[in-house]
Amino acid sequence: MPNWELKGCCDRDQKAFLVTIGVFTVVILVLWRTFFLTPFKLITVFLHEASHAIACKLTCGQVEGIQVHANEGGVTQTRGGIYWIILPAGYLGSSFWGMVFILASTALLTTRIAAGCFAVALFIVLFVAKNWTLRGLCIGFIIFLAVVWVLQEFTKVRILRYVILFIGVMNSLFSIYDIYDDLISRRVHSSDAEKFAEVCPCPCNGAAWGVIWGMISLAFLGGAIYLGLVILS
């Protein structure tokens, strides 16, 4: 039975899980404005835009193209679908994928599944990518994941779980920061939250929706850590 109360926490694996997340968080914050994190920031932007695309397809719309720009911006061109579902899917979707990656890192099998599915998703996006920044990002990360996978399977350098966990932590933190920067600390009138405020009958403005989405993203991160500890118990 799952140890939902986390009785006896924390054993060796649970401590390693928490310490690794803590170390990754510190490393990310220290290197935040350096070029070392740029590829991982762009992957977060990619997952943001991919979440818009998935929401569009799930609501019977058409995805006409996806772009990720070197300045950490992105655009998903859609037609049809349910607008009020597509709009919040970007920020909340990237937070959700961060949680998925963190949880997947708790076991080698799920890590392999996550890495494989991620590589397949990057390959599929190559066919709808509208600019070379996104194409290069997809190709680069497919090669990167392939190299890490080969090292995992054929050498003693077994870092696949740490790579997937790092992507998860990076995605979660960058999503929360992006919500604060784009939606709360400054009003970007073309932001997803401002557009959502226009179509939603709720009397909230874009900044208020930013706060709500930020709280949901924090809940995803907290939930990922809690469920990770439960899985490892």
C-alpha cells in the first residue's frame, strides 16, 4: 500500500531525491542568467507551446505551426479549438510536464519511458516547426538524449535519471518565474492571461489569473515532490 502519510520518512532514496532537487534548484538559480541554461529554458518554452498545441488538438482544433525563439519567446499558431482551454494550457501545461519529469525520475523504467516519449515528441515537432531555432533545439536534444541513453546502457556513466529530473526541476522553476515575470510583475497586454481575462466571464484581470496560475504551478511542484517521496517510500 502507498505510504501516503510518509511514515518513517526519509530513507536513503528519499533523502537523495530531496537533496538532488535542492542541489539542482541552487545550480539553476546561480546559473539563471548564463548561457549554460539557455537550451533548458528553450525546452521549457517548447513544452509551453506544445501544451497549447495539445490543448488545441484535444478540443478539435488545428495546429498550423509552432515557433520557439532564441529570446525565450514562442508562438503556437492554431485554428479552431476551445480558446479558453488553449490559453491557460501553456503555463499550466509546462508546469504539469515538469511534475511528470520529476515523478518519472524516481525509477529507471519510468525514466526510460519519459526520455523515449520526449525524444519521439521532439521528432514529431520537427514536422510542424516553423523556424530553425525550434528545429535546431529538437535535433540537439534528440542527439543529447541519445548520447545520455547510450552512456546509461553501455557504460558506468548512469545519469539518465538525473537528466530527466533536472529537466523537470528546470521546467517547474522556469514556468513559475515566467508566470511571475509575464503576468504578475508587469502587464503584457498580449499575454495568455490577458487574453484569457477577455474571454472568461469571471471578473478577474490578467494579473489575477497570473496569481491563480502561479499558485497552481507551485501546487504541481509541491505535488511532484510529495508524490515522489510516496513512490520512493
